[in-house]
Amino acid sequence: MTIQQIVLAARPKGTPAADNFRTENIELKSITEGEILLKGLYYSVDPYMRGRMNDAKSYAAPFQMDQPISGGVVAEVIESKSSKYNAGDRVLGMLPWQEMIIAKEAAIQKIDASIAPPSYYLGVLGMPGLTAYFGLMHICKPTAGETVVVSGAAGAVGVVVGQIAKINGCRVVGIAGSEEKTTLLKEQFGFDEAINYKTTDNIKKAIATACPDGVDIYFDNVGGEISDAVIANINFHARIALCGQISLYNSAEIPVGPRLQPMLLTRSVLMQGFIISNYQQQFPEGIQYLAKYVKEGKIKFRETIVNGFNQLPHALLGLFKGENIGKMIVKA
């Protein structure tokens, strides 16, 4: 069987471009005992993938040159030589960017499409939703009446953070990069206020206006100047979940900004970085929480779906231009 795969053709310097990827035709062998042949249905693109394009030590191994990019994939079982899976099953796994994929039993798990659409397992019921849940509930520990600020608020993690904060009785302010996004945050996702950082001259002042009682919790998805402005408005005993730094991922040099440690020190602020695998043993807790509120309609979700397997590089690059609302997904 001849299929297409997308590989890392060159490591980027600064912002990635289309020529960092290459589409190839390969021959797929027949499956053997314990293997499953899958057809990719939905492919996740995520900001952390940018770090894996570098040849640098991190919490996830770098992508290898001339080898397929990999990420979250929802797939359908086409053929199985495993007693655990049957043709037609829908499964989830960290899998290569290939049209058809041969996987081992341990690399995939079944999903329940009766709870939500299959693609949701790449979003609100997958890594982004779990990231929002554990970062907010386990690190920031919100209480009713507190003010929560979320940067990258219209992204796959941010929209869920804001809604969980509202469920817990907080005032929620989102920061995003367009009027369309700020309107959606308030009208669809229940945020109390939203700030368009691209049209705001003084982001520090805008945050102070939107948060007259200061900021008790900051869920940081972007870093950079936006985070400097939020932390300037931080309260005593505030908590910061350091989830992402997308504004800095493509920096060719180490940026220099305000020194934040004195403010964190004098205001007794907790700032904790985390990655979702830290909570792997507790995933069932997070999935149960998210599924409950998705079913009840208290957590809504948006997807930006790009059609066509070959559009995977374009979709990934689009994350860094803010082209997504909610989860960016490629539908094969």
C-alpha cells in the first residue's frame, strides 16, 4: 500500500516555514501479530510541536530529521491482529503524520464517541482540556469571587480555563488577538471581560481597568509583554500557572524583559510551570470532570478544522499567526 507521510525536512531558525516540512510517498508493509492498521481521521497541531522541531533537550524528544512529525491522532481501525481492537473502532494515540498508520496495542486507546464527537478527544476531552483542568484546579486552586486572567484565551486551552473558572464562581478576563475572538469569549464562553491586545495601546492599564480588584490567578499561555503587564497587576498571594510561552517560541535570541522576581517575592506569589504528563496518573479525574460539564453544556468548545491531510504544515504554522479559535485540527 502506498501512502503519504509528512516529515521534518529542515530545522527552523526563528519562525517555521513550509520548507521545513516534506511530503513523501512510502510503501506500508502488512501488519503482523499484535499490530493494528489505522486510517487517520483527525490530526492535532499544537504549539509544543515548535519546540520539538529544535535539536534541543526538553521534556519531549526532538523530532528526528527526515522522519515523520508525530502528534495526537484520532483514527479508525481498518485491520487488526490484536484481540483488543476490532475493525471500525475509533482510537486515540500519539502517532506519526501518515495517512495510514501501523500501531502497536500499547500506543492507542479506544475512545467513546457517544460522549462527544471524536475530534473532541484532541481538544476539550484530550490534552488541551486536561491541561486547562490540572493547571487551574491543581495549581491555581480558584475560589469564588477571585479574578482570573487568561492569556491566549481563545485557544484550545484558554477557552476551557475560562469556563472552569466561571463554574467555580470566579470573575474571568481573557486576552486574545482579534475583535472576533474577544466577542466570542464574552458571548459564547461566558468571560466577563476580554481584551484585544493587538488594538490596545497600554495593555497594563487595560488589565487594571478590567480587573479593578487586581489579579488573583493568571493562567499564562503566551509569556512576553502580555505576561509582564498581567503580573504588574498581580495581587498578594496570587497564583500563576505557567502553561505556555508561544510569543517566545520563535525567538532567535533570548529576549530581555522586566525582572519579575522582586514582584513575585514581595507579593508572595506562587508561579509554577507544568506539563500535562505530570498528571498522567490523574487523567481519569480530569476526564470525568470535563465530560460531566461538556454533557451539561457548561463547558462549550470551538474547533478550527482544516480539511486535507496535506494541510498539516499549514495548520501548524497557522497557530503562530493566531488563525485558530479553540482547537486547531486537521481532518483527513
